[in-house]
Amino acid sequence: MAYELVAGANALIPGDEVAIRARATNCGTVDFAVAVLPIPGGAEPWLPLQDPPPSYAEGATSGVEFALKLSRFGDAVQTVALVLYSSAASSTLMPLRDVSIDVGDNNIRLQHADLTVPSIVFAELYRRKGQWKVRAKKDGVFDGIEELGRRLGVHVTDRRREEPARHSPPPDFGSGPSRGGRGNLADWTGSGSMVADRFLITNAHVVKNASEISVSGFSGKTRAEPVIVDETNDLALLRLSESFGPSRIVFRDAGVHLGEHAHAIGYPLAGLLGRGPQFTSGSVSNLLGPGDDARLMQITCPIQPGSSGGPVFDESGNLVAVVTASLNNAQNVNFAIRSALVLPLLDAANIDFERKEQCQPIPISEIVRANSPFVWRVECFG
């Protein structure tokens, strides 16, 4: 008899072997499997849809049923993330129904609302005082499994990756570059900040695998091409094919403080929420990212698919970060890249920019009015 584990609950794993079995209905519409991501390194991650079983996996008749030999992970591995994922980064798990996953003697169920993402950490195996335990989780991300691995500090190569999963929202009803047989719809979208005339900063994962990029904002629409792509810090500098005048975005010349206000502007859900940019407010809730990653900060501004690459401003209207990731089903747990990492890209491209100390707060409406014209939607075609 399996005991149901709700998110956050944990249970002891007796013995050295734990059996994994995932089941769902309506499976014919999406190819899915359970990935195994050991943290930290010392054992290779396993994506069953592309890789043969590693030494720590036995009896793998499919990517959804196998057993893990815990002793074979080695002493360096303290945590193992178990991830339900779609084989195509452009596809979410939403078509699945009645998802039920056995982890040893325990059962974890995922609801339809949990499956709006292409990958979700449904459990973690972790070692405490020489004993393995399992904890149920529901940490889905809008990114594909490659990006999820990066957030967890695990290098994952998804060879079946088709496009960045965060940016496969419902159709954009606006105009866009024509692609053969696809009409005017972008394959995925993100957001970006016009940091200088003809130069825009966004996320590297937004433009990765794009064969064509266009950007649109209040001032018009044009094509763009990557100039510098920093995959390590998930940043990309794009050059626009047309000039739209100088940018007035100002970078903050100091670090942020825990608890201070944060304001995000972007183009979530490919414009379905309206043609203009969307604004959300929150605060800086952690000065570090997952795994104490000092490149990132955690913010509570609500983030949706398509917000990636958009700017985060302080209460003086200075740019302090760039949105990069969001944890699904964990309310307002979002991450942004510190703006200090943007500046070396601008230096490398000989782009002048303005920096200011944090000064007196200005009205939120003024922050939006002053900066919205320089926040653009990034439209990508595979």
C-alpha cells in the first residue's frame, strides 16, 4: 500500500533501492518521462528519453518505471531531484491527466494546475545522517529541463530540445514577421530593455535556437540579432536593425537591500493581457538565488511566461535586475539577474550607459511612465 505524500511532506526510504513509477492518462498527446538530477555533481544526470540508463538505475523498462540504487550515487551527492518533463521543451505537461508517481512506498499526485509547465520537480531524495529520505515537491518552471538543471547547479543537455519552453505561450494576436506556413505568429516570446540606441538586453535562453528575432515596442518594430550571448549568466545583448533614439534607462550604482521595493515591466503571455507592457510590484525577498547563487536575487513581483529578459526597477526608477526564472506553484518565488552582470556586456560593446546611486523614491506611476517606452517585446522564430 502506497502512502500519499503532499508537497512538503517527507518519508524515510528503507534500504538502498527505491522504485520509481509514473502513470497518467491521455498520454498519447505528450511524450514524458522522469529525469534524475543528482546534486551536486559526482553522478551524471539522466534524461531517459535520450540517454541509456546509468549505473545507478536498474530495471529501466521505460522512462517512467525504474529503480534507483542509492549507494551508487557516491558520497558527494546529497540530493537527487526527480523531474517529470516533456520531451519537447516547447510542450507543457498540460495534456496529461491523473498523474500519479510512486516513489518507493509513497505516492505523489500532480493536479492539472501543476502541469502548466514543461518540467516540474515532483520530489527530491536527500541524505540526512547517512539515511535517505524523500520529500514531495511541486516546483515547476516555465523553462525546459536544461534551464531547470542550470538553476539546480546541474549541467543538463537536452538533445531533443526544440525551443525555450518558457516562451511557448498562447498565440500572439499582434503582427509579426511572416514565416512560411506559420502566419504572423512568433514561436516564443520574451521581454527586453533598450539600454542604448539600437541595443537591447534580454535573456540568453530567450534567443537560444532562434533563427530569426524581431522586437516591438511603443516606437515600432524591427529585426534584431545577437551581438553578445552570455549563457553562463543568461544574458544576451541584441543589436536592432533600425534606430529608435537614445534610451533613458539608468542603472543603479549600488547593491540592493533585502526587503526593498521592486517593480517589473514586461510582455507576459505574448500580449494576450493587452498590447502594451505589463507592470507588477513586489519586493526583494532574498539576496541570493537557488543554491546561494550570488548572481541572482529573489523577487516577489508576479511573473508570467514571456516576462523573461524584462527589467526590474527600484523605487527610484533605476534598473537593478533582469527577470530570468520563476518557480511554478510556489507563490511569487521569482529570480532576477543582478544588473551588475549586464554592465560588462555594455562595456565590451563600447556602449555608454548611466549609473546613479539610489535616491529619493518616486511615484510608481512615474517609474512606469519613464521606463515603459524602453521595454520591448522579443519575438523569436525557430
